[in-house]
Amino acid sequence: MTGARLNWRIAVGGGALLALAVIAILAPVLAPVDPLEQDLFLELLPPWWQADADPTRALGADSLGRDVLSRLIHAARPALTVAVVAGVLTMLLGTALGLLAGYMGGMVDVLISRLVDIWTSFPPVLLAIMLVALIGTGLHSVIIAIVLIDWTRFCRVVRSETLAQTQMEYIDAAVIGGLKRGVILFREVLPNVLPLVIVLLTLEMSIAIIVEAILSFVGLSVSSDSPTWGGMIAEGRQVIHQAWWVMAFPMGLILIAVLALNLLGDGLKTALDPVLRR
Amino acid sequence: MSGHLLLRRLVQAVPTLFGVSVVVFVLVRVVPGNPIAMMLPPGATLEDMERLRQAYGLDGSIVEQYVIWLGQALQGSFGTSISLRQDVLELVLGRLPATLELAVFATAMAIAVGVLAATTGVLFRGRWPETVIDAVNGFTLAVPDFIWALALILVFGVLLPVLPISGRVDPRLGTEFATGFYLTEALVSARFTVVGDLLAHMIMPAIALALPLAAIITRVLKNSLAEAMVQDYVMIARVKGFSRWRIIWVEALRNASIPALTLTGVQFTFLVGGTVLVEKIFSYPGIGNMAIDAVINRDLPLIQGLILSFAVIFIVVNLLVDLSYGWLNPRLRS
Amino acid sequence: MSAILDIRDLRVTLRRGGHLVRDVSLSVNAGEVHGLVGESGAGKTMIARAVLGILPDAVKVSGGKIGFRGDDLLQLAPKRFRALLGREIALIPQDPLTGLNPARRISAQMTDMLRHHLGQSRQEARANALRLLQEVQIRDAGQVLDRYPHELSGGMRQRVLIAIAFSAEPSLIVADEPTTALDVTVQKQILRLIRQMQERHGTAVLFVTHDLGVVAKVCHQVTVLHTGQVVEQGGIAEIMSTGAAPFTRALMGATPRYDQPADALHPVPAHIHRELLAAARRFDEANP
């Protein structure tokens, strides 16, 4: 793999993500109008390139006459919040359990591994919907649901990697050198597992964005008046024959976010390859 | 195929099903919330509520509830749906065929597309068709079924309105079906206009479900095919004078299928999980669509019945995968 | 006698540069077994693979011609070349354990070529496969046809591969170290079988080996290679009598033998390597 190609992936993926992050942070400044403001005269207004568009509503308006562009910009906030918070929490939980299982072995390993097996035998989407329906809607529930469902992904990979690492000679050397187990785990094993975990994190973040969109599509995420990409898609689905753009724009943004994260993950994987040894 | 293996697998499925039923039962009940309150009309008394709790078996401890539920389940009674007020088993069985036909159709499509893409990629190794296949595949791997479903609706339902975007069959055809397996039935009875209409309704949800699976099959199969192509028996086949295309299909494919098949078995879980959402998006009347409504309405007996039927589907699929190993690899038969 | 295979000035190089075979010429006449001998890395396998058109990706033919019954195999269109493979030119491979497809029955692997090249019906091809298995002295041939490779011993599998090689009555068979992977007792049986089959069918054989002992048993003509060059070429009696020459002794010493301990293995020493190169030069000068 050439250096140029590797940089290309990280640059494009990372760049797109950075842009999305800036949009989310500066949403109140960037959004041309209030995303909640309804104007029934502007109902299902088409985007700028079509006839009878309104210049103040560049991407048109939805069925309640709310500005699509402003809603898109504001909806980047819950999406990225969930991506970052759920991604990091999932990583922490899964990695901790994976390290524990791989390093302790014995009963701890058996217990955690069985739990992973049972967990992954459920269809994840259904599990997410069920969990959120049960804990109640809202961003918190969405994050909790993602963490509870997807920790297995990290756990499985980290466990097998830790197993492989603990069988290497440098661990023996550390033990003979008189280091405590916990110290060895954090100082010796963790840094070697880390590159893999970082690549998985980008994947997890893209999954989190999708899950959030799915849950708000089904109506189980944040309350329906604050905008989310999934919610906008659900609203757009209702009026798809009259105003396809209401659905198309949030879809496009989800796609961009997901592809950017995948690209970044691929780039990092290649960049960290000598460490990953894969 | 050995009946012994089949029997052993079926016996092994019992504890799994038991485990799933316990987990679902507990999960659904430990969280706060009162499904009974949701179904009572305004102005109902506490006695009304108590009566309903008893009627749905929701009084008593969790263990008591589970024992009662299990006893009835073993006799084929899975209770009554709270939101639809119908027998759960009847509801599930009524919807199951639609999901099965969709899932089987989508899986077949995914396998066909995956095998074709992988074999073509290996045939043109190192040339532009392989580059194209790899690029398309990388993109397909990243995009979830949810987005595919919506994109298909947008493109083929709205912008180029050539396909119906909801339902399973056009009611204007006025077709009567004796079973829930509409497509199979229409094929068997040779009603080809109905077959066409069913396929037109099924094709978009099926593609949405099939694409992610097809992408994974392509990647895994392409790698294992490339490995198989450097084996000695492939060299012998080349020296026998066979074309590369024939060698890929006759010599390499079967040996290369095993890793792809294992993965297909695992990924089928995701495909069936995907039906939940895809059916919702296309208003397709299967158990996935029903599951979302059941969850939103907190219809405990129905959720339980649905999850159990998902579990049964997974077990059957894994069984089929296990059995096909023997066909693919003769060494595993003895 | 007419030459079936006529290799002229064949040059095989790595794509990155570096010679593997330099200007090798040899010809194999009808009904003749021609031994291609050399230590590993001498280029003998590359010559065999060049004849069969299955050189590794990193390697290419950069000069010379491979004449086969009037055609130059190197110039032949892929489709016409494939029509010759299996039909007119066949291979007995080195390792019988990996040479058969583990997922296909013996019958399928024997009959596919008969049906493909000779247009035989399923029944005809099966009857012929059965006859061939009997010819290579497999007992219970009918049962063996319905078996899978893993159910047969290494020796049996090599017999099956020999039967496949002879099945379309080719005029040339390339035998690529066909006994190296077998144990010593089976080696002898297989050598005898290849020789018998070759005589009965009048097939020309290019026999690749590193083992001069094997050459002495089965070959009529011999070409000795060292670092991609011909060191000596001629009739078996001739070579074996001058076999007292240092390079031949060195070659025999460098042959790994299953019946000797590993430390009996002698790599070609430097002074002999120099002598070998000198011999190659002399050979080139004597055969312009």
C-alpha cells in the first residue's frame, strides 16, 4: 500500500467528519432560520434549483413548512453526540471485558465468552428497538441501547488479541521483572491492543449513527419536535410522492457520515498495519 | 445426510430456545412500565385493571409467570396479544410466511450476486473488472440495509416510478390465497400475473436486505477462491485443458465455499434482523413489521412469541448450514 | 525418429530481472523418456512449467521456442493451446496428496477430461476410466471410482493421477518429480508403472527429477542442468559412464534420500560449482 493512498483515505474521511463536527458545534450560528419555526405558507417548498423555490429556504421546507436546511444542520448534533458518546462508552465497556476475559482466562473468560454468544444470537436491530421501547425514548436511552448491544464487538476482538499478546515473550519478561498483573495489563497489553480498538471505534461510530437514525425513524429517539436525520426521513417518507427532497437530504448526510467513518477506519487500519500485523 | 447429526442438532436447540425464552421473559418484565394501563379505556377502575392482569397472566412473581407461560407454550398456546386481542400463535403464523418468502428470496439473491461477483473478480484478477468489483464492494459493505431500502424507494418508487413501494400484493388483483406463502402458491398454481405482482412488491425490500450480505459473501468468497486457485488440483485442471472460468466454477468454488458459508449463516441473523426495519419501511406485512408495532405498544405476549420465532428461524438456518458442510467437504461426512 | 518436443534456446527470467533458465535446448523423441536432472533451483521445473504454460506470475519466458509437433507452443493462441493440454500434453504432478480435488469423486476427475476432449458420453467415459484404473493396477477399480481422494492412500492417488495423464492418449507427458513425495517402496512401484505405461502407449515423457538413481532406472536420454544451463546431454549409457565426472558425483551427493540420514546431504561445493559452470561453457561451445 502506498503512502499517498493511505493519506487519501484518512484525509477525505477525517476531513468530512471534521466538517460535520464543525456544523454540529456551530449549528445555532450556521442555521439560517429556527429549525422548529413552522410556516404553513411554505409547506413542501421545493429546493432552490426548482421553479417557485424560496431563496430563504435553500433546501426547501417539510410538510409543516419548517426549513429543511436548518433542520439538517441541527440534526447533526444528536447524530454526532450519539456517535461519539455511544462509540466511546461501547469501546470502554467492550475493551474492559475483553481484556479481563483474555487476561484472566479460566472462569472469567468462560463466563464473558458465553455472555457474548448469547448476546449475539439476538437480531441487533430488534434488540435495540426493544431496549429503547422498554427504557423509554430519548438520547440517553439510544446511547444506553447501543452500548448494551454492541460491546460484544469490542469484547470479542480484544479478548482474542489479548490472548495472543499474553502468550508472547515480552509478557513473561514483564512477569519475571516483578510487575503486578494489573500494571502489566495496562502498561504492556493495552498499548498493543489499542490500534485495533481505534479502528473498531470508527466502525462503531458509524453503526451508532445508523442506529440513532433507525430509532428516530421508528419514533423512539429524541422527542419528535427536535430534528433528527432519522425523524426527518420518517416525515419525508410520508410525503415522498409530493416532496422527495425532504427524505433525500437527511439520507445523503447519513450516507456521507457513514462512508467518511468507514474510509477513516480503512485508512487507519492500513496506517497502523505494522502494529496490527494483519 | 446423517440423521444422527440432525437429531443431535435438534436436541441441542432445546436449551438455546429455553435460554432465549427466559432472557426475553425477564427482559420484558424487569423494566418499569405498565402495559395493562395502556389498554384500559379512560375511567377504568383498579378492579378492571386487576381483572385484566389476571386475564393476561401478569399477576404473581416472575417465576410463577414464567412457569405458567412455559406450561401453556408447551401446549402450543402463547397467550393473547394485548394490542391486537388475538391469539399470538395465530398472529405470528399468519405473518411468518411473508417474512420467510422475503428472507429466502433475499438470501438467494445475495448468494447469487455474491458468487457471481467473487468468481468474476477472481477470473479477471489484477485487471480492471476486479478493481471495479472491489470498489463497488467496499461501498456496498459500508451502507446499511436501512439506507438501501430508502434509496430504492426514492429512485424506483418515486423518481422513476416503476415499482410499488408498499405492501405485498396489489389488492386490486383480488387474488385469494389458500396459504400464507403467496409466491410459492402463485408459482405452483401458475398464476403468472400474480407472480409478477408479488415479485414487483418483493424485489426492492429483497435487494435492500440482500446487498449487505452479498457484499460480505463477495469479500470472503473472493479471498478463499484466490487461495483455492493456487492449489495443485487447480494446476492439474489447467493442465487438463479446462478454461479458467470452468476451473473456478467446477474445481475451486466448492472448496472455497466453506468459509463463505459459515459467514452466511452468521450474517443471516443480520438479514432476518434487517427484515424488522425493511418490512416497516415498505409496509410489508411480515413478522418484522409486526415486531416493531408490538414493541412500541409493549405487547408482551406478542413480543415474546415473535422473538421466539426469530430464534427458531436462526436455529433452523444454522442447522442447514451445518448440514451443507458435509455436501461441500466430503472429508466431514465420516 | 521424429522429435515430439523440441525446445530451442529457451530462456526463462524473473519479471524483475534475473535468469532462471539460459538458452536451454533439448528434444524428446516419440516413445522416449528424457530425464531433466539438476539440483533444486537448477531450472528444471521452470522448463517443465514453461512447456505446460503454467509458469508462476513472477516468471516469464523471454526467448527461444518450444516446438511441439510443428507448432511453437509459445506462439499458440490460448484457446488452441488449451485444446492441446490434457489431450496431447499431460502432466504427472509431484504431490499426489494435493493433486486431486478433495471435493470431487475420482470418477468425476477422471471422466471430465475424456468428455471434454474426446466428446465421450458419461457411460463411455466411465467405462474408460474403469479400464484405466485397472491398467494402473488399482484393485477394486469400480469402488475406487466412487471414492473421494481422502479415502485413498498416497500411492493410489498417484496411480489415479497417472491414469488421468494417460487417459486421452497424449503424445507427451511431463512427469514433475512424480515419486519425490512418496515413500521408498512405493517409489519403485510407481517408477515401474510409469515406464510400463509409457512403453505400452508409446508416449514421450519429459521426466523431471533431482535423483540420478531414478534417471538411471527410467530414462533413455538425459539433460543435466546446473544454475539454468545445460551441463551435459546425451544417452543414458553415455552419461552414466562419464558419470564419474565430478559434477555428476556432486549431484548425486546433493540428492536428499529418504533412506539416508539428513547429514549425508552434501550441497554442491564451490570448486565443483566452478567446474560445473566450465562444463556448461564447454557444452555450449561444442553444441552451437
